[in-house]
Amino acid sequence: MQKSIAEFWYGVEACDHKIVRLREIWTDPYLAGNIWLVRGSKRDLVIDTGTGIVSPRPVIDAIVDKPILAVACACYYDHAGGLHFFSERGCHRLDADKIANPTLESSVVSTYVKEGMLLAWPYDGFEIKSYKMRGAPPTICFDDGDIIDLGDRRLEVLHVPGVTPGSMVLWEAATGSLFTCDTLYDDPVLDREFAADDSITLIDSLKRLRELPVKTVFPGHYQCFGRERMQEIIDHILLSMAPV
């Protein structure tokens, strides 16, 4: 089927607690991640940066009026693909090399990026077979327990390996907001295999998240959900990973 050229690549949605979601609306939501913009008094935080097929900077720059820190919570193309558009950028130190020097395999481009992931072309002449994640050496590397200070709000880095060695989530205790990237999302396709680099380690990470007093999960894919649904999803994943 002939595809049209997308006039607008990003959809923008305002959420609670001065959080904004950017979404690449012409991509399969399983294959392109959410971009979360968290507004602070001294600087703004971009959590995950999409595929980078189209820069999110024009949209973000139209919203923000202060310095920006962008972080990738995993080393995959759909979360770190746009990181190179930001001058101040970070990730967990165990994913730093894969983000700085991505390959088609380490970024999972070779596994997931196919023509069918796009519902429209981003611009005339774009070829999906030429897409690859651009390297973006981090200017800051995080460890478990580090705090990202935005002035009037603080987010804690939680290292949750399993999906990737450096997978991390960001936890804002004051609002009960948990940003989970690929570690946790509510997939509408029931019983799709949950991707994991290390299933045993991921089990421990999910058990850690299950105990947090979460009010809202801001996931790497699909829609937000609350603590009860979070626990249901975690329990389902843990059951599916249990030894037979």
C-alpha cells in the first residue's frame, strides 16, 4: 500500500504533574517509545528520546524555556535513537558504550525496524532500510540512587537490569510517578513475549518495583496506568518467567 508523507510526526499530550508526552504517531507504538517531558523550575527533563527518525527538538523547544537534560533509560533505538539531538544527555553507565557506539544488533534495529513499523513516511525520500541509531556519547552517567534535580522536583535513578544491563527507571516519590521505559508497560497484545536480556535479573528488578507506592506509571510504550494495574502486569510477567 502506498504511504503518504506525514505532515506532523509527533503528537503531544499534557499529563498530570507538569508532564508532557510526545509520541511518534505514524509508527507502531510497540516499535517506537514514548518521550516524556518533565517540567522543572530550573531545568526540564526529557525521559527517552524516541527513534530519532525525526528530531523531537522543534516540538520540545516550543514548550520549554530552560536548560534540558535528556536521558535514555535503555540502549535501544526506540528510546535512545534521538539522544544525539541533545547536548546534555545521560544514561546508566552500563549502557553508555552501547549508546555511544551502537550497532544494528545492540540497538535491536536489526530485530525490529521494518517497513511495516511506519504508517506514513517522515519525509520524501526516506528509506527505512537506511535507518540506524546514531551514537550519542553520554555527558553524564548514572548509578542506582542518583538524584536528578530539576529545582522544584527530584527524580531518583533506580537501576533495574534485565531488559538491558543498564536499564533504569526514574522514580519521583513526591508525585508517585514512575517512568519505566521497557522495564514495564501494558501491552494490549496479550501474552506477547516480554523481551529480556537477562530474565533472572529482570525478575528481581520487577519485584523491587512492585513494592513502590506508585500512583502513576509512565511507561516506555502505550498508555499510563496505576499501581493496581502495575502489580497485575508484574505478577503476570513473573508467572510467565517462573520455572516449569
